[in-house]
Amino acid sequence: MKLIIFLCALLLGSFYKTVGIRVPMKEPILGMRSACSSCKRTLSFWNLIPVISYVIQGGKCRQCKKWISPFTPLTELITACLFVYAYTHIGWSFELFIAWTFISLLVIISVSDITYMLIPDKVLLVFTGIILIERLIQPLTPWWDSYLGAAVIFIILMGITVLSKGGIGGGDIKLYAVLGLALGLKLVLFSFFFANLIGAIIGVLGMAIGVVERKKPIPFGPFIAVGTLFVYFFNNHILAWYYSLFQF
């Protein structure tokens, strides 16, 4: 079963990368053949097998021999590993499909944010509808925690944006509102904390080695993704550690 999920998720990862690249550019997701970014040669089926084609071709285009970015196979592998881990962690239940849904959302917006520094509204709208339906079928406890989480995180981030005069992007705020629906108040607040912590650490390290320029914006979507997944899968351990701090 893990192998089946892994292989299916590899295909989904390839599709999610396409969505993340094309939606911000208002290009059609379906009906448009993939092509080499260098020579513009249309890619055949054998060039598009997730991960395998990249490895067989040695990371180069067969036609022009230009190097192909490892971004695509990495997206496919990360998606597949996250899907399998969610199955291992949760097991067969409806919550697994909710986990797969917001993993899919986080992969797509990470691709889009890394590529264009943009989180598309269309993607957020589609996943808002899906998560709303899923949380009606499998509500949190209490049932209104989803709506409270979405509302509170939206108000907090809007307040931070107003006070800091644009410190948080609009796409990040809307993304967190969607995640609030999936996670509820407690976990979405923890997600925001860890996303900022991870972003700060990476930013400082990036400036130290000269990869990140001071005061130059960097995509925050991937940090949101990492923080959210960390909190979702390990929230019990995090809360146990947190409460232990107050035990004397």
C-alpha cells in the first residue's frame, strides 16, 4: 500500500508542480504540452516519468543537453514522501484525506511562491472549498474550532500587516486563513510561530553565507509549509514539551 501511495503521489507531485508554475501565469493546466525551458522542444511521455526520466537523462535535456533544474524531481519526491508519511502516521481514516488535501495545497503554493513570490488566489479558493466540505464531514472538536482558527489567524495577521505597514503578504494571510479551517485555532497559531522561527533561522544563516541579501524579501510560503507540517504531525510532542516547561 505504501508503494502504491508513493507512486501515485509521484504523479501528483509532477501535476502540482505544473499547477504551481502555470496558474500564476494564467496558463492552462491541461491541454498544454510540457516543453524544455531552454530549447522549447515538446517533451514526450518518456521525458515526463516522475524522477526516473530525470535520472536516466542525467539531469539534462536530450535535445539541447542543457541542465534541467532538480526542482521538478524534488517536488515529486517530497510530495510522495509526505503522502506516505501521512498514511503511516494517521492510517486509513477520513482525516488522512484532509491531510493529503492540505499537503497538496502546501506543495503547490511552495512551488508558486519560490518561482514567482506569489500565492495564487485561484488555488486558495479551490482548496478553501475542498477543506470546508471535508471539515463538515470530519469536523474538529469542537466543531467551530475550524472557523475560529481561520478568523483569529486572519485578524492577527491583518493587524500585524497594518501595524508593520505591509510586513506580511496578502497571499500568506489568506493561506493561513485556509489552514485555520483545516487545523483549528491551537495548531494554526503554533504553525505561525514555527514558520517564523524557521524563516528567521534560515534567513540569518542565508545572510551569514551570503545567499540572502539584507532587507530583500524571500518567499515565506515554504516556511509556512514546513511549520504547518511539523505542527500537524508532531503537535502532541510539542504540546507535551510545552506543558513540561510549567511543571515544577
